[in-house]
Amino acid sequence: MEIINMTTAKKQGLKRYFTGNPCAFGHVVERLVSNSDCVECNRAKVKAWQKQNPQRNVAKSLKSRNKDQASIAKYKATNSFWKLSNKNKVNAATRKRQAAQLQRTPPWLTESHQLAMAAIYQESIDLSQLLGEWHEVDHIVPLQGKRVSGLHVPWNLQVITARENRIKNNRWSV
């Protein structure tokens, strides 16, 4: 990990930076540019807030085993309404992702590579049905990373839960 200070990280438009120094609780991890908290301490703060404010934490209630059907229906309705009201944004984001995927699919992929990728996508569907939790195919090295862009190839794909995929976002964890 590259050592960088907060000022430089702000100038580069980064959300995180790494000093190599431990925080007050001994964590030697990245820090947030927004408030200079270490990522682990911030995660603990968020969990504590979520515990104190369960009614405001809709995302957590949607992922819990005892799902509240009314909350799910409200979330889906709000999400659907936003998508219908913002079709141009949804279409633009979809096309951008499709173009990135096409651009990063190498022409030298063989038919066996294509079959392997199809099997990975099928595995995500099967796991979702079997376990009752939504699974998605994730690019280990993101297709549109800030520092590095991965390829759309079988060895860059993994099946993870939707929750894990949202947490990972567009980052490459090494």
C-alpha cells in the first residue's frame, strides 16, 4: 500500500489514504479523507449508529433473516419509482457498463473461456435459488477501476453475495 498524506489524497480526489501509522486504537489501515478516521474505527461507529437507530437502517432490515414485508415493498416501490422517473440516467449507466465490458473483453477468448464465464453466471443464479440470498458475479479487478482496469475473462470473475458486492463496490482488494 502506498503511503500518502491527507492533503495529497484530497488534491488527487481520493476518498481514502494510508499513512502507515496506527490510529488511537492500534489499527494500521487506510483513513478516510472526509474526517481522517481509520476505516476500522469508522466501521465500528457505523455499526453502533445502526444498532441505536434500527428504524432508520432500512438496508440492514432488508438483508436480515426476518424481513419485514412492508419495508421491502416500500423500498422496491421507491426504487422502481426512481428508475421510472430517471430512465435516462438508468439507461446511460447501463450502456456505460456494457461498453466497458465489451471494451475489456479480449478478442483472443476461446469458446471454452466463453463457456466457463457462462457457467460462472449460472452458478450465481443457482446459488441465489438454493440459498435464498441474492448472489452476483463480480469482477475481482474492476472493469472501471481508478488505478487499474481488469478484463472480462473467467479468471477475473467470482460469485459473491449482493451485499458483499455492494460493500466491495468498484474496489480491488488484494
